[in-house]
Amino acid sequence: MAGHSKWANIQHRKGRQDAKRGQIFTRLIKEITVAAKQGGGDPGMNPRLRLAIDKAKAESMPKDNIENAIKRGTGQLEGVDYIETRYEGYGIGGAAVMVDCLTDNKTRTVADVRHAFSKYGGNMGTDGCVSFQFRHCGYLVFAPGTDEDALMEAALEAGAEDVLTAEDGSIEVITPPYEFIGIKEALEAAGFKAELGEVTMKPQAETDLSGEDALKMQKLLDALESLDDVQDVYTTAVLND
């Protein structure tokens, strides 16, 4: 990704996430339910559940919604049995795309995902065709002007894996996925508040797209993200103005 555009791209992405808040509660409830089903209802013993609850609280989800989702996952309340699926493929310019879903009907979901890929200029691939291009990790981004040396010292002391500075001065802190919350909290205690923070599948390399290609890629990503069964969409594409 071109250094001068990195911060602008992050802010653009953050804005798009805020615009999709209507879907967020549904997806978080699914994630909490599945996390509780797989690892139990105690967030202290279930890192995936703790992450999901932390995200739900950050979105101001009511406590009752969180507790009921946990109970559905642990079987204390009746609920839908969700299956985790991942689909992989290619977008504009060969950019890798990975789509994580939670569904009660895999036949419907794979048809919807394949349709979105084909309608908007992408190609759905086979399992594993692009997943090697991503790294599962925690990811915190700090604004240009942040004290780099002080942040690096605090991040490494807290257990971060890497600290990267872009040409535009923004700083990325990479963490192990299930230590993300603890490191984020340690950095906040040290006076560093991230502009963007999440556990994600981070591209190992990026595919720059601009102009018409960027617009086409955005349409593909929007189509995938709008599907009810889709939880997350990851891509190596970087969309420049």
C-alpha cells in the first residue's frame, strides 16, 4: 500500500464500518453464541468468547443480549445451531478475498457467496487457495504523530509481536490474536489509544487498486459483506482514491 494513503485508507475503512452498524448486533450475537458453544460460557476461560463480549460492549450491546447469546451457546436457552464456514477467492486484479460465515444452511450460503463473486468480477476458489496470504493476529493502529519510541517500548513490554511505522507516520502494533485485549488495555493504561483495533486476518502483502478497479473491488466487498450469513470479509486489496 502506498505510504501516503495508508492513514486515509484506514479512516475510510473505519467510516464504512460505522455505516454498517445495523448488521453488527446480529453478527456479534452469532459470534458470542458460537464461541460459548465451542469453549464454554466463562469468558475468563474462553479467549474467543472474551473477544466477542469485548466487541459487543464496545458497540454498546445491552447486557441481556450478551447473556442470552451465551446461554444459547451453552444450551441453557434454545437457539439456532450455526456452522462455521470459510470461502476463498479472488477479486479485481487478482486480490485475495477470504469470507468467514456463520450459517444454519451451508447450501444457501455457498450459493450466495459464489453469486456475489461472479456478479461483481471475482472468482470463487478452492479451500486454502488464498488463506496462506493472511496472518491471524491482533491489530492496533495509532495516528500519525504518536510518540513512536514510547509506543514501541510500551507495546513490546505488554507482549506485542511487532511494531510497524508507515511512511505517513501511522503506527501498527501486531499482537497474538488472543492476547489482543490485554495488550490493548495495557497500552491504554500507558496513555496510547488506538484509532482502530481488532483481531483480524492481516494480509502478508497488499494489492494496490485505484480508479475503476478500486470501485469495482469495493462493489464486490460490499456485496459480500451485505450477505446475512457473512461475519467477516478479508482482502489483500488496498483501495486508493
